[in-house]
Amino acid sequence: MKTTRRHFNMLATASLAATAFGGGAFAQTGGNTMLYVAVGPELTQYTVGGATIAPVEGSTVSVPAAIQYVWQHPRKPIAYVASSNRFTSTTDDLHHVTAFAIAPGSGKLTMIGQPKLLGSRPINISVDHTGGFLLVAYNGPSNLTVHPISADGTVGDAVKQDGKLDTGIYAHQLRMLPSNRAALLVTRGNDAAGGKPEDPGALKLFSFDKGRLADKQSVAPGDGYGFGPRHVDFHPSKPWVYVAMERENQLQTFVIGAGDRLSTVPAFVKTTLAEPGKVRPGQAAGAIHVSRDGRFLYLSNRADGKTDLNGKKVFVGGENSIAVFAIDQKSGEPKLIQALDTQSYHVRTFTIDSTGKTLVAASVAPMDVASGNDISTTAATLTAFTIGTDGKLTFAGKRSVDTAKGAMFWCGFPPLS
């Protein structure tokens, strides 16, 4: 595969932006790092410094339903917040994206216009590299939409597409390729369950031209069976795409080739687990972020399977950790160098600060845990780690978070300007 220097430069610029904005870096304020945390329909600022993680009084803003994902405009201090009541009501009728202006310095959020109503649960959102379009992925039914972004940051109606697009089964993420000429929809599929056969997964590529999409490529090794991708991230200067395989507890590496097409099979397949031979129910791969310098990759292993003990559901066991990989800068091969316990359960989201020195992981909800016949409850938790020059993590501190208003589904935020 031949890749020009110009293509590498585009990869570097776009991927660094994607890492900073979508990966959820922090702002430095008074020696502390600013973090944003979503619990149910509320988004709250926290400060992180050493072992201390503390909410900022009066910083909380609310959206119409439980927050699913957050992404910032690449050129303006505006954040977009996707929300849905699919899991918090029987009506399943409140699905929105809400724009917020970010105040310089303080990071205070102020709503812009009114929430934009969507047709289904927006499981993931992102913005193209020009800042002209918001991309939305929906998991059920699996779909995607593209919305123009006005000069004031508000979101317009979905761009009408020509014909039906191949959006696979259970979309989970939608990202622009570094070139901004193609969009990648990550479709997870589903494991076989309850007598229902497995639904295959795939990486769905679409050409992208001013918000208009067209089917380009479907990557599904083994016809998508045993292939359950959840999220992807890009190397900042090489044509390498790293894929967190939720259903397989794997990290797979694909290559971007000529014409913004992906290799049809992975170049490398790695386990994300410290003990891959001891997989328990409820074990799955989660979020994924490549470091800004492209030397390391971080991926969350999350486990939340339960078993009965004296009439109560308790944790069945499994790995809740951040897996750290060193990336070979010549081949792109990732090598597992650490899998550190998060001291919590089911880390759905984590984020790395703009300096690359701090990582914070957020667990979704409390978990009942047994020790013999004794049962205790571990609260939903924010766990902070320092990142060494070798990429490895060291525990710094943690804080329990009240999730009475809903799950802790997202954390992170970009540097404020």
C-alpha cells in the first residue's frame, strides 16, 4: 500500500483533533484538571488534581433525557450532548442532541437554542473535521444521520440521503476518517441468545461529500460472525485504525489504504485481557483511545455479570481494567504491557487529559460484591491514574459518584480556549 506524505499529514492533523475532542481531554485550571461527567440527564464539571476528584459547585446542566455521548465542535467552543429516555421510561420518545456554548476559562456550559429532536436513541455522535456537520449513530434500529451545523452552532434537520444506506446491525459509533472524505460506522452485531442466532458485525464505510453519503465498503471478516466491533480510534500519523472488539475481548488493527478503503482483514489481533482463558459472563471490551503521540493505546475491559447469593444478585467475577498497549511505530502492532484494575465495575467510558499524564475512568453504576457470605456495595466510581513516560498507569485516587439520577455513561472534555 502506498501512502503519500500529504495523506500522512492529513492523518496526523485530523486524528490529533479527533483524539483531543472526542477522546475527552481536560482543561488546566488553577493547577487542577477540569473533567466533565455525565450522570443520567446531568453534565457536571469536576476538578482533578493528584488524588482529589471534586465536583464544581453550580456547574451542573441538564438535558431532556439520559446522556449517551458528548462531542465538541473542532473549531468553536461548543459541545454537543446526545440524550435518550430509551432505558429510563416506557415511552422511548425523547431523543435529542443539545448544543452548549463553553465559556472560556471557567468552562461553564450555556444551552444554545433548543434541543434538536431525533427519531431514535443516539448512541454516539461526532462532528466532521471541518465543523460543518454533526454525525449521529443509532443502535436500534441501526441507522445514521448527518445534520448541518449553523454558524451559531445549532443543529439543523438531517440531510436527505439518496437511497437506503447499508447501516448493518447495532451501530455503536460513527467517526470520520482522518481525510474527512469517508465516514466509518461501527456496527457491533449481537451474540446468539434466547434461541436467536448471532447477528453479524461489520465496519461500514461511506463516502462523504458535504453531508451526503454513499455506500463505499463493508469490512466483515468471516461474514461478520465472531466479529463484534464497538469503537475505533486512529493513529495520529500512520494509516492505522484500532478497533475494540466488544464481543471478542480483542483489539484488532486495520490499515487505511488508497481511496480511503480499509484492509479487509486485520493486520493484528490481540487479546485485551490479562487472563483470556478465564472469561466470565458479562465480560466485554469497551472504550478505546490512542495517545496523542501515537505511542500507546488504552482500552477498557468491563465486567458486570452477576450470580445469585442468598437471594441477591452479586458480581460473578471478571476483569475491570484499563489495558495498556505499546504501539510499534514501524508495523503498527500493539503489544499489551499492562492491565490495571479500575477498582470499580463496568467502566463504560474513560478519558485522557491534554498533557497525556492523567487518565480518569468512570464506572456505570454500583455493584454488589460478595466476600464469603458477606455482601457489600461498591458505588459507581471515578478513578484517576497518572500516566508514566513508558505509557503505564499508576493509581492516583478515586471518588464515589451518586447515580440515583441515572447511569454514569460518559466522562471527558477537551481543552478550553
